[in-house]
Amino acid sequence: MRELAPAGRARRRVQASLIALIVALTTMACTDEQRGDLVDQGTEAVVRNVVAAAGAGAFEREGVEVEGPLECTASSTGGAERLEVRCTGSSQDGEELILEGEATTGDAEPGNLVRGSFVGSVDGEQVFEQDCLGDAC
């Protein structure tokens, strides 16, 4: 193995120090509120994606054939532990699908499920009400 010349070692130390400084400054630049917002946004994205997939499955179990993925939004109502969820989509027969509810993440469990309170409707008629969405419910 070739040994670095003193100038090469010094350059690597400076590079490593600069990288460490950039990481430290980036972390320090975020306030507690900004870090909390990042956590909330990440939680919203995860819940939105899980509800989209699990919600489509809930409609399918009720005999409704879902056309394409559900489009979902999730917004924090009490930090990352409570999220309002709304999904829209259509059935293969052209019916309007709506899934609304509140997801709770405080007692999150591993797997593709989300707990809370959810109502699914087809053309305005309720077809299910569940406290859990996903295969492991």
C-alpha cells in the first residue's frame, strides 16, 4: 500500500474537517421546530403511502374494483401522532371513491398497516368503517 506524502495527508485531514464542519453547521442550522417539521413531513408521507395501498385493499375486500392508485393527502393535526387523511380515486366502473379518516401513529406497529378511524364510500354511499387499514389488521 502506498503511503501518502505529507501534503496528501494534510489535504485529506482538511477535507475530512470540512465535511465534519458542514454536517455540524447543517444540524445546528435547524431549530427544534424545523426538526419537528421534518419528522412530521416524513410521517405524513409514510402514512399517506400506506393508507393509499391499504385503503385500496379495503375497497377491494368490499367488492369494489379500484382503478389505479388512490390519491391521498395526510396532514398533521396533533404533531406526528395524529393525521387527517383523505384519499380519492375511482372504481373500474367509474364510481367515485373517497376514504377519509384520522390516522394515529403513537402506537405504530411494524408492517403495512395504519390504525385510526377510517370511512370508505362509493359514490357517496358508505361501504366500510374501520379502525385499522392493512393486511395485518
